Amino acid sequence: MGVSAMIAKLLGPLFVLAFLGFSASGLAQKEPWQQEILDAHNAYRSKHCTPPLTWSPEVAAGAQQWADRCVFEHTPQQGPSYFGENLGGGNEKAAKVVDGWYAEIKQYDFSNPGYDIGGNVTGHFTQVVWKDTTQLACGLAMCPGLIPDWGDTPVPFWVCRYSPPGNMGSGVPPNPEYQQNVPDPTKCKSAAAPAPEPAAPPEAVAEAPAPKATPQEAPAPEATAPVGYFQLQTEFLEPENKCLEGNHVAQGSPLGGAAFMDTCQNVSGQMWEMVPIENSEYFKLQTEFGKSENKCLEGNQIAFDDEGNLIAQGAPLGGAAFMDTCRDVSGQMWKMVPAKPGYFQLQTAFLESKNKCLEGNQIAQDSLLGGAAFMNTCSVSAGIGQMWKMVPVE
């Protein structure tokens, strides 16, 4: 469970995915997160004109028990019937977990139905909207050590089960089961599915779809970036209400166009989106402002070495992070690394091996690089502007 879990304590954006198949049914009571995860499923199902799910307390009990084990793996298949299963780790917002699963729709080919399309596994998405599935139950647990890279930091572990299961038969397209059970939302003419029923069971979490009559092997977990726009704040400058701003590289721009910390405002240069990079744990960072020009945040050559010596005079803007044309380069491939509850660090594939993280700096003449954001040796010390958090843009 990589980037996804990390988003767990942060806000909920990257989560981990996986899927498989199982059995059960029922109905029960609800806690807020249960209702939220049920509503999120039904909101997406309504887009595909598939009936709303109801909560199954019976199935939920088993999902909770499985989540309490704190092992990111699918339940072994049992008996002649199966239930679908989606697993997720890291995101503490129930709706965001479902957002991550549904985001796989971007890789789904409705003209060639099946969940394994040219290496793009979309089984979480297909299980969420699967027409013949009628019941949902999830479990949620806080699990230390669930994500190896995070040490003993507790992260949310979600286990969602579906009955009857989706992803029936072979996931390799073309498969008529997928054509019938995963309707194209652009061709859906019926009204949205009926209002969802309340959720229920004990404290549990969920994630991971699964096959049915012909059970299938679940793909390896992968991280998912959060959906929508966010502002990025550091713990260091949070009291001053400062957010990261992606700037135009130009002589008239502040700091020559470097990304920098400015007063948080509802402006497009501070509205960031994480764009997943296919078949990778990394994502690109774009602002709403720079999206039309295809600009992405680039973490530049390290500005300073471990001894504090400036070593990047030849790098663009002296080594500051800046908005450049989006390309397949490692300096634009970002990943989130858990730092402490609620916060994470940002690394690029380019400087990951050198243990460099993005630092949000004070704008001042005596600040490094004049106050621009830059790549510095990773540190979780208080007073270092490397502890980031995401603030959703309403």
C-alpha cells in the first residue's frame, strides 16, 4: 500500500488497490463513515444507471475481522460462491477511497469490455459500478506497519466486500459480462439510481474488487493519487496561511517564475491536481492555471549539497522548483512519502536516491534562493518547510 496509504492521514489521496472474490449478505445499522462510503458507491453507480447498493451487516462483520488483521491481502476464496473485494490503504476519507477505485475509469475501454485492458487493470472501478451487485459491506482499521516505508505509522486499512460479486469470468476483453454490467455513462439514459440506503457495521474499512464463478488472481496493489484540486501547505508556514503557488517562468514573474509560498487565495495558480502516471507510483503536479499550457511542477537540481554548499548555479532559476512543459522526465515524477500524522514529504524520481525533498521557503532576501521552493535534503525537523498537507479546494 504505497502512496495511497500515505494520503490516509493526510487527507486522502493516494491509496492502494487490489481485488478478488467471495460471499455473503445482510443489512444493519450505520456509522458516519459507513454511510459515506455507501453514498459514494451509489453516486458513481447512478452515473452508469446501475441500481444502488444496500448495506449488509452480515458481510460487514467478516470484512471488519479481515481488516483487523492489518495485512494487506485478499481473503482466501471460500465455498462455491464468492463476494467481490476491494482493498484500500492510506486514505482516511471514505469517499476518497471510492474516488481512487473509480478513477480507473480513465483506463477502461467501453468498446472492448474487460478489467485487464492492455495491462491497465481496472477491476476496482468495474466492481464499484457492477450492475448485478446489490450489497456492500466494509471494514476499517488503523494499522501500524501496513506500509513498509512508513514504519510503524498507523494508516487506515479499508476492506470492502460486494455481493453478488462483480468481475465475473475472464477479465481479458472482450467479455459480454462486462458489457452488460459496466454500462457506458455517456450512453446511460435512465435516471440516476434510487437514493442510497444507510450504511452500518462496526469500525472497518474496505477496498478491492474480485471475480466470481471463475475466481481470478488479484493484481499487485498500486497507489492512486487523490481526485480533484488541492492547495498545498507546509506545517512551517501554515500559521501564516501560506500555500504553494506555481508561477510563470518569466522575468516579470516573482522570483523569475519559481514556485513559491504565497498567501493562500482562491486563485488558479494555487489549485494543484495530482495526475497519475500510468503503471507507476508517481504522479505529476499541475495547477489549474498552467494546465491549459501543459505545465507541470519540476523539482530541479539540488540547490545545496549536504555540507550546505550551493551546487546548482547552472540549473534553471538556480535550482528552484518551477513550472515547465510537461514531459516524461524524472524531475516531474513526484511521490508522497509519509512524514507524520497529517503530513507528507514530496520527492521526485530524479532526486529520490539522493534523499531530496521539496521545501517551501519564506519569501525573503535572506532566504535560500530568495524564497523559492527547492529540493533540499529530506528532514522532518520542526521549522523545516518540507512537511506538506493537502487542503481540498471547495
